[in-house]
Amino acid sequence: MTTLEQPLVKAVGPKAAKKLAALDLETAGDLLRHYPRRYAQRGELTDLDSLAEGEYVTVMAEVEKVQGRRITRKPGYILEVTVTDGSGRLTLTFFGKGAHIPERDLPPGTRGLFAGKVTFYRSGRGVKRQLVHPEYKAVAGDSADAAREFAEELIPVYPATKGLTSWQIADCVRLILDGADLGADSLPDKLRKRHRLIGLAKAYHGIHRPQDMDEAWRARRRLKWDEAFVLQTALAQRRRASAELAATPRPAGEKGLLAAFDARLPFELTEGQREVGAEIAADLARTHPMHRLLQGDVGAGKTVVGLRAMLQVVDAGGQAALLAPTEVLAQQHHRSIVAMLGPLAQGGQLGGADDATRVALLTGSQGAKARREGLLDAASGAAGIVVGTHALLQEHVQFADLGLVVIDEQHRFGVEQRDALREKATGGRPHVLVMTATPIPRTVAMTVYGDLDTSALTQLPAGRSPIATHVVPAGNRAYWDRSWQRIREEAGQGRQAYVVCPRIGDEEGEPPPDASEEEARRPPLAVLDVAPKLTEGPLHGLRLGVLHGRMHPDEKDAVMRSFAAAELDVLVATTVIEVGVDVPNSTVMVVMDADRFGVSQLHQLRGRVGRGRHAGLCLLVTEAAEESKARERLDAVASTLDGFELSRLDLEQRREGDVLGESQSGRRSSLRLLTLLKDEDIIREARTEATALVDADPELREHPALAAELAALLDEERAEYLEKA
């Protein structure tokens, strides 16, 4: 008997095990969980006269003629086998040394089944149908049953690698499956009955060797449940443990900074902002840490909601830290918070309110004096709000009483970085509020999988202007010229524009590693190349500024201040302006090589225009072909301003990433079958079942098979990751 824990070297032999190791398959269980990507069907029996080019077919025919010949060039030998069904003819073509095998197997007069893809070979003698290197199987007599069985058999197609074919993997799976001891079923009997799920042994046989697609579907559904339920059980245990952690409650007061701030707001909060604010306020008043995701579309007013939460904590005697991914954004947040608070941010200064606090800024490039002041204000508690970049994570940054961590655009920070900031709290864990405008794949996945409490802002505040988005083919001269003309028109009316490029320039000439062959023909456009061409060409006479990540922070800040003060007409920049930059006078954005950016990036970028009383315009310039996937992605961005809809598109293209590892998105995942968009119902039902089971049996003492499965999934590294996340 082969157990799931048995090394493959013992189960299938050293030679096969070495090849399987290239796919990170080390045990029998790993191999059984290496599921087929799809199933091939050899096709329906087809008479030779009706064969269509490109069709995958199975035909039953008789070998009429076998003709092999040597050629001087590679592959050196060609074998052509002509078969007939009595009404038409078909050529089977084999190349190279292997061609001698079918020459021996298929002498004239042999009847057999031949399966492959039909191609048409065109020569001076006309067109002939052929199958190149087809599968074949000799059959005895005219057995219709044998023909039908061969044609209808489902062939599992596995993810393979160089030197290891799908059918070799299938052979190894067959070796293990026929004698495997699968152990106890990790899904409780009552759960399986409630959801009409087949047993584990049937599921493994059904997914690897299905008799029909219905059996394969039932197997996949059961195994998806395994993945969803084990993960939801892990998350349910973490939620339960988190509820038992201590956090200092920070209840809202009737008076204080928050009340004073609300009174000085020049606008009314939206209904959504009030509702979400109430949810967060209730969380902050509890004795266990809040862990909430605030999703809000670009411009939905997340910053105000986050600031109100921070003020509630300050009123309750604590401090709040706002972690931003870039210095530009940190400085922007600092300026906007100080401006919104006015005298409420001038603690200890002339003109400050009686109960005012301070807002400190900490970034990696600050001068020594400013940095010392910020560190002292944070450590002493004089600064109720501390805004910063990764600099906040350094060991020597201390807080008097850190009560709330607000993370802006959380996908820019790794789990280790977020955890480092939380560890700076004393007297229990701090409350955590994560904010994002367009959830990236893992954020969406973790939300639906149940790790975060969620709030959503779906309304835009009054006064936000609409943004029109258009795809501009770079090869269309009229559209190209019109793009720059629109910038000149807006500048003529005193308004401003952005031009965004994928890279900085000079030393970065290589395209990204995932660039298509078409993209690889030239490097992405660069700020340092585009800016002078615009100055000398279509935007001659306008005041242009340049902003990118290699500039000194003081220089970046000076450029942003000039742009905000309308001293520049056009800002040519990289994605340093992607999030948080707020210049209401900006109305036009031109994104160069727009196909080089992700969906969420494009949505974030265009959110920089239309922030005032004038309508926004975003032009996505691309060389991508009209029928390409890149163009399809850009058309989707242009068709909607709904960030939640775009996050689903992003998820479809990038997938969830590994919810139990470091991968932010992409194909690497501990979940083999479960997908967020297609399996939301299973995930939701599994969460309900797992929560009820963990509430009744927190240590899983009555469910040892489930506990063992959970231990196998959550090795030490992943368990630590999940705890920190």
C-alpha cells in the first residue's frame, strides 16, 4: 500500500521521481493532487471524406500503402502511411527515427484507429489531408464497440515540463492510484451528505481516470470543497484566536478632535462614509483588534474616513500611524491632513486649538533635524498622527501608545513589513485599517476567503466630475495629434495635464520579463526621452515638469508643489503619481504605452484627473493590435469607471496568488482547483461550515483527519505567515 506521505522515489522509482521533482512533486500525495488541466477526447469516428482542417478526429481505416524515404536534411527519414475507409484517403506522416516503429506496426491490410489533428498539405500535386504523428491503435476486425470506446475515452492532460510528458505523468498516477491508502476522509460525513459530495477515493479516481465528464465534474467539485474547507478552517481558527487577543479599546467621545474636525468640514459626508465610519468606530471601541479592509473606488473619500478613525484613537489617548508606499504619497498625505485639520494639527504652536495634536512626517530621505523632530514627536506622544513610508518600520522608530495602523494601498507592503509596524504597539495589538482603491487579486481573495472584515465605499462625494477614457492607437496620426491638441486646449483655459510613461530612462532599456514578442521589439517609453520631445514638439511653449523615482525627495516635493500651485502646465511622470496625488485643477492624462500597465494601475492613474469641478479625460495610447489581449484589457478599462468591476477583470487575468504564501498574484498557489471568481458559492458555504465546526470544536479533537490535513497544509512557515497576515 502506498500512503500519501510516501516519497515518490519509493512509489514510482528514482528515474520518474527525479523528473517529477521538476514540478515540485515529492510525495505520492503531491502527485495525486497534481490534477489534470483538461481532458482530451480523441474525437468522434469520422469518414475520411468529411474531415475538416484543424479538427481533432479519430478515424477507423485500413492501411493501404506504406512508403518511407530518406532525405539528406533533417529529420533524415519520412514515413507516409496511406489509409482508406473505402470512400476516401488520408495520409499519416511520421518524421525522424521514430518513424520506423509505425512502419513495423502498420503493414498494408492492418485495420486500426488513428487519432490526431487534421492538417492540409499543399504541393504542386494539389492538396492532401494528413495527420502528423497521430496516435494509433490496431484493432481486430470491424469492432464498432472497440472503435467507440477508443474514440470516447477521456485522456487526462496534465501540466507537464521538459522531459516529462503528460502521458508519463498519467502512468505514474496510475501506479499510485491503483494501490493508494488514502486514509480517513477529512470532510465530516454529515457535511458530505448535506452538500452531496462523493468520497475521497471516488474523487481521486474520478478526476484522474473519469469515465465521462460528469464524473470528472463531481470529482472536481468534491476536491474544491477539500481546499476551501481546510483553508476556511484555518482562517476560522485564526479569527477565533484574534478575537481572544487583547487590544486597548478606543471608544468615540462626544467632544474632542473628531467632533471639531466634523464641524469644520466644508462638505457633507456621504451616506456611505457615515455608515463605514460607524462600523470602524464600533470596531475601535472593542477589546480585540480590528482588522478591516476599506475598499473604495478612486475618489470615494477613503482618506477622510481613515482620518476620522485616527482622530477617534487620538481622542481616546492613543496614536495612529499612516503607512504610505511612496515618499510622494506620504508627503501628499501629510500636507492634506494638516490642511484639513488646520489649527487642530498645530499642537503646542501659536494659533493652535486648545486640544490640538501634531501630525509628524517620517521618510527615509529627511534631513537630520526634521527626522529628529518627527522621531521625538512620535516617541513622546506629542504627534497623535504619524505619517510615513517604510521608514516607520525601522527599529529606532518608537511610539508612546500606538493604537491604530492605517495602511494605504496595502498591496505595496509585504506581510513582514506590516507586522513590523504592528509590533511597535504596547499593551496589546493595535487596530488595523487597510485601504485600497482597486483591490489586487490577493486582496480580493483574502476578502472572500474570510480573513478580513470589509467595508466598501460605493458613492463618490458630491462635486466629483466624470472621467471619459479613450484608447488611442499610436499608429493613427489624426488621433495622436488630437491628443496633444487637447492638452493645449486645457492649458489654454488654465488647466493642467499629466503624461505618464512606463519607465524613467537612460539605464533601464530592457522591456519587462513578461513582455510579448511584439513589445520586445522596443523598450517601453521613458520619461527622460518623452519630455524633451514634447517640449520641442507638440507641447512647445507649455511649462513642462518631470517627476520620477530617481529624483531626490526634496526635488520631487518641489516639483509636486509647483504643479499643485499651477506653476506647471504638464507633468511628465512615471507611476509615482499613481496613488494619493490630488491636484483638482488637472483635467487630462495621457498614458503612453498603456498596454504596459496593469488594470489596477490604469484605474489608479486616471483617478488623478477630474478631481475638481471640470470633467476629466484619460487617453490610453497603445501600439497593441486591435484584436490582442492587451487591447481587450485597455478597452475594458475605457468602458467602466467601476473599480470593483475592474478588480474582477484583474483577478481573471492574474488570479489570486498564494493566499498562504508570499506571491501577490499569478499562477503560484497552494490552491490547485479553487478559483475565486468561479467558486464563490463553494467558498461561502465552506466558510459557514468551517466557522460552525471550529466554534463547536476549536482544537479539532473530534476531527483528527481534518486536523492532520490542516497540519499538512500549514507548515511552520505558512502558519506564521497566516498569523501575521
